[in-house]
Amino acid sequence: MDFKVYEHKTQYYETDQMGIIHHSNYIRWFEEARSDMLEQLGIGYAYMEKLGIVSPVLSVSAEYKSMTRYGDTVRIIASVEQFDGVRLHLTYRIEDKETGELRATGESRHCFLYQGHPISLKRRFPRVQELLESCL
């Protein structure tokens, strides 16, 4: 499935004392892009939570390549790397919108829980399973 790329215009409050975007914001941007991707699939967090599904983050990491400054707009490309019905592994690429320069890469890993217990989406929520598989 082709997704519209998520864009984020940097804000002043995201900068650090050196006038560049603080590293912690990249992790937030990963979440914004992930949420947007799920919304585009029709299975955003609000929808999944109505079904009783939650998807906690198991791990997240980022590798910083170049500085992003206040006023820049970045494009965040989220991609499903792996999905087995229980666990989801996403990768991220953050690029400067104007220049295409790579700002950061990263990944996050998630699982799916129903009523606090791991679930197989294939058995319990096959439509959610199908939509996520369409991203592979």
C-alpha cells in the first residue's frame, strides 16, 4: 500500500540550547508518522482501542545523521519491516523536505495486547491482520 508521507514542521519548543532540534523529538516524530500510517490504513489507535487492542512499544531507537533546525519541515517515512500477527517492526527515515538530506533513521517494535494479554490478530481480528499484512 502506498501512503502519503507524513510531514512535520519543526517548532521552537523542540529546539535545545544550541538552537537545533533536541534528539528526543525524533522519537516523537516516529510516533506521529506511525499513528498517521495506521490512520491511513483505517486502523488508527482510536479504532483499535475501541476493539480493545493496545499496541505497546517494546523498543525504539534512532540514529542521527544531520541536524534539524527550527523552521525546517521534515518528511518522515514509516515502513512496516516485519509483521507476524503478534509483533510489528517498523522502520523510519526522516528527511529534510526541501533538500532531501537524511536527518535520522530509526526503528520501533510493538506487540498487540487484548485485555492485557498478547493476542494473535489473525485469529481474533483478521481484518486488522490483513491491513497490516498489506504493508509488507
